[in-house]
Amino acid sequence: MSQPPSGEGTLTIHIPVQFKRRGGRKLMLAPDGVAAPVAPRPRVDETMVAMLIKAHRWRRRIETGKARSITDLAEQEKVTDTYVHRVMLLTCLAPDIVAAILDGRQPRGLSLNLMLKAVPEAWEEQRRLWGFPEGR
């Protein structure tokens, strides 16, 4: 590390690193040749995203009158009333939970099956039950 000449506000730091390709990925190697840790990429759960989309689409169909009720929607979709009700509860998720799912940042181990078992009304309870950070 070099010190800036007196009167200048710039500090220059030189770190010798190398870039290598391994398995089709670029890695940054530290001076001792060890690869720098790479944060895992978020993994979007396409099934969860598809179910969120379905829930909002179904809700819109009821709100616009294309389906008169949950029972009518269930008949149109050839599924049970209970299933439609459980799926539509996903429209009541906390906005930060929805954003996390869409970005692939949901807690590890959270599954659609777990979410469909019960969707608490309170957003704080949703976060606690499913392992999301508190107080968003």
C-alpha cells in the first residue's frame, strides 16, 4: 500500500489477483492462489413463482366476474374448492416475502407444500413461520 503525497486525497492500493477459468466460470484467485469465495447465486423456485402467478390470476378472475365464486372457479379449473382457497391465500403474502420468492432469496428449505399448509394472516407470523427476516 502506498501513501498519498501530502496534499492529495487519493490512496492507491495494489492487490495482485489473477483471473482463471474453471469449469466455464471465471474465478478470481488471491495472491496465494486460492479462489476467493463466491456467494451462491439465488435460485428462483419456478414452481413457487408459477403458483403465485396462478393465485393472482384466479383472484383477478373472481374480482372481474369471470368466476362468480371460489366454487365456480374450482369447477372451471376442474380442481377442488379447498385447493383454490389454499392457492388464493398466496395473494395475502407480505410484499417482502413475494419479492424474495421472485428474486430467489427465499429461505433454504422453504417449499410450496409448506406454504400451502397454512398461510397466517399476519405478515409478521408469515415471516417467523417460514424463516424470513423480521420487521421488514
